[in-house]
Amino acid sequence: MSAADLLDMTTIQNLVELDDGGHGLLSEMIEIFREDTPRRIQDILAAIAGGKAEELSRTAHALKGGAGALGANAVRAMAADLEALGRGGSTRVDPDLPGQLEGTFQASLAALEAYVEGLKH
């Protein structure tokens, strides 16, 4: 997937503008995303494995908020779908979901880091 498929560039550019054109705020948010997201993904997968729809909805909502604030649109969209699934009382997902979610997270993280590197030059 390309950066355009993964990221909401308007959100990211707004974060840069909030930092007067710098990348400190964006870099800090990326670091939080890098540290928090693997745990959130594990919580989502545990809720799915345990058949806990309410927990799935709650944990996916947390991931959706964090990803959305950073402009990680593809992760946000997946989390929104999982949140809605859990809210609907289900935990039935595609068996490929864990790999897709992890892959989308890693690709989004790489695209965000590449964007910040571009700001430095």
C-alpha cells in the first residue's frame, strides 16, 4: 500500500502546522503509536479469541482514536470496523485479520517515519 492509502495527509500536515512547521510533535505522536499499538492489537486479538465482543469494541475504539489523531487512516478504518463488529455483539473475524492488522500497522508506521525523514531534509 502507498502512503496515500495508509495515511491522512491533511491530519499529518495539520500536526506539523501546530508545531510551527517542525516535526517534534509528529515524531512524539509516532513514538506513542509505535509503543502503544502492539499492545492494543494484542488486546483486540485477545478479545476476539475470548469471544468478548464488548471488550473488542472498547479496545478497538482506543486504537481507532489513537490512529485517527495521528492520521494513520488505514489502521483507524480497521479499528472502526472491529469496534462496530464488537458493538454488534460479534467477535467473528477473518482468520487473516491478525496478520492484516499487524501488517497495516507496520506499513503505516514506516510511512509515517518516512514522512518525518522527508521533513528533516
